[in-house]
Amino acid sequence: MSLLVLLIVPLVASLALAFIGDRKLAPEVNILGSAATLAAGVVLALGVYRNGPMLAGGNFFFVDAFNVYLAVLTSFVSVTTAVFSRRYMRREREHGTLGHRRIRFYHAMFQLFIFAMLLCLLTNNVGVLWIAMELATLSTVLLVSLYRTPSAIEAAWKYFILCGVGIALALFGTVLLYFAAEKVLGAGGEALLWTNLSTVSGQLEPTILSLAFVFLMVGYGTKVGLVPMHNWLPDAHSEGPTPISAVLSGLLLNIALYALVRCKVLVDGSTGTHHSGNIMMGFGIVSILVASFSLLRQKDIKRMFAYSSIEHMGIATFAFGLGGPVATFGALLHMLVHSLTKSAIFFTVGHASQMHRSQDMDRIKGLIRGNPLVGWGMTLGVMAIVGMPPFGVFTSEFLILTATIKDAPLMAPFLLLGLGVTFAALFRKVQPMVFGEAPEYQKRLKAAHIPVLLHMVLVLVLGLYMPRFLSDWFQTAVGILK
């Protein structure tokens, strides 16, 4: 029951917000819809934690420790983003940047986007996963172009074309997967169910699955933002509304990586080799290096943190590819702490750009003097995202690095190089924006501090103490992803 509620609430909220429009209660309805989704997600997670994996809807939906944790994370970040966007979007309207129709459109598409991501996670059908991923793409394309400026429309088209090509390649990989499964499970929808495919993975034709994974890797890897399919991501982040940047970095990239990891498990079971893991490690390490050096040349604050997202998804992809209990545990934790940290950073970035009416880092100065909570929020966010202790990102990166030194020592220097360059680049870029004198053109504003504080407290706690239930949860997920 809670699974159906989890999916129905954001869909109903999207339809309701399309009718409500830009009335006074629209932001509150958006928050309420996200909060109800979170409540349903927590109830579902508790059920899985106590009773183990479950099927629902005639085997159409499937929930286990891996996808339910991402479903709770998705619904949680959607709540905090909805709270942040209430004040942020109101200020955009006051400045005349957005009109009533576009605010209505934003709220409706936001909830539709959340629905699409949850459907990706909870469906048991590989084909429906592809459809839901396409729905998530289309809804965010429209949100990226919300400002209707030439650069926003260009970014939306680039996003649409690149991810459209990527998703088409993923479709071809899905067809190959079905072709291999049909010979074992027979024709029909049963050959597309994750649960059935996992059961017979050892009987699937390894050559076909190896080829399918190449297409799936490139296709879903485009959505993850892996190099060299990453060019859409910095533009989409810099031109879309800041709340959408937060959910793109914090949520959508995780969903695409989830699909890749599920496919990797099938290929590993079929081939009995580390072929798929080696591909993921290669894409991951290249993404880390390219993104870290790209940070040095950025001048737009949202583009800079978009490249940071590429780097961190490269770390998670590399860790899943490396495999093993420690690396997989670290990758699961990294997805969690990166989502919380990066969305908090984008919240502060949104306030900083509104205070200076610019995303140009040369114009953003003296944040701590203009609004101490925004300035310190960005400082702590950057400290966390570069992996400084005692934040949770340090813990996840330490686990991944430890596993790399043990199982792939030749890769460890490249990983350390990427982490070191990222550390230096982000502190070099952020320090002038946070400290110094506030310029005369800096505006004062009431910021939404609760989402930032909540995210940063959670990331700090996860760096100092891992709750028993979360550790058990991750250990169960690690067992699933062997």
C-alpha cells in the first residue's frame, strides 16, 4: 500500500499544481506533496528493513534494500528542495524573472519529475525503467528552459539531444538484454523483470550481455554525466533554476547510476568475469580526472559545482566497478552523502546568485558579511564535498580509496590526483566569494536556511557515526550487488 502511495502522491500533486497555478498555496501544496511522499517512503523502507525484499502489483514493482534507500533519499531531498524553492521562486517572481504561468509550470513539472524518478527506482520491468527515465528527461528539459533566455533554450536543446541519443542507445541495450533473456524465460513481459533476470543471469548468453552492457553503459552513462558524454550537464545546471540544479545533481544522476549497477549485476552473473566492472572503472576514473581539471577554468558558480557533480559520480561509478564489500559499501554511502551535500551547496549558490544578481564568480564577494548563514553554509558545504573530515564524504572516499589500494593499486595515484586537484580548485575558487568586503551591489535577502542546515548536520553525523540500521541496510544492499 505504501508503495502505491509513494508513486501516486507526486503524480496527483503534479496534476493539482497544474490547476492551482501560482496561487498563494501552490508552494505549500508542493511541500505537502513532497512530505507525504517522504512519509510513504519511510513506511515502505521500514517494511523492507523488517521483512526483506517485496513484490507488488503483480510483480510489476519490486523493492529491496538497494532501491528503497534511494527512494527515501529522493523523497527527502524533494522535500527540502520544495522548502527552499518556496522562497527562492517567490523572489524570482518579485524580480520579474518568472511570470505566473512559468511558476505554475515549475511546480507541476517538479512533482512530475519526482514521480518519474521514483518509478525508475521501484519498477521491476527493465522496459518501464527506460520509459520512466525518458519521462524524467523530458520533464527536466522543460524545467531547464524555464527562463526562456537564448542560453537557457540552447542548454535545454543540448540536454535533450545528448540525453536523447544516450537514451536511444540504452534502449538498444535493453533490446539486446531482452533478446538474451527471451531464450531462457520465453517471450513476453516476464523476460523483462529484474527479479526473473537475476534468477537466471547465469544462463544468459554472455556475449550478448557483454555487448548489451556497452550500449547501456554509454546510454545511461550519459544521464549519469560521465565523461565524454557529460557536456549537457554544466549547461543544464547553469541555465536552469537553482532548485532544479539541486535535484539534478542530488537525485537524477543517482537514478541513472542505479540502472547501470543493476545491469552490471546481470552481466557479471552471466559472464563470470569483471568485464563490466572494468568498463565502469575506466569511465569513472576518466570522469574524475577531466572534471577535476575542468574546475580550474570555471567562472560560472553553477557550472563549477556541476563539474564537481561529474567528479563525484565518477567516484561512485569507479567504486561500483571496482566491486567488493568495502568499495560497494563506500559507493552506496557516497551516493547518499554527495546528494545531501551537493543539494545543500546549490541552495547556498541560489541565494548567493540572488544576492548579487549574477552567477559570475568574479561578482560574488563577501558572502559571510552580507549573510553569514549563506557564507558559512557554502564554506561548510565545500569543506564537506572535497572530503575533509569529519564529514561523511571523507568516510566514503576513504573507504573507496582503501579498497582501491588493495584491489587496484595502479588506479590509486589517478584517484588521488583527481581528489587533490578538486580540493585545490574548489578552495581556490570559493575563498574569494565567501570572504572579503561585500560589494555595494550586494542585496540582502531572507534565505531558506533550514534545508541547508539539515543537510549539513546529516552529512556531519554520517561522518562521525553510522547508525546501526543504516549500516545493516547498506550491508544488505552490498550482498545484493555482489
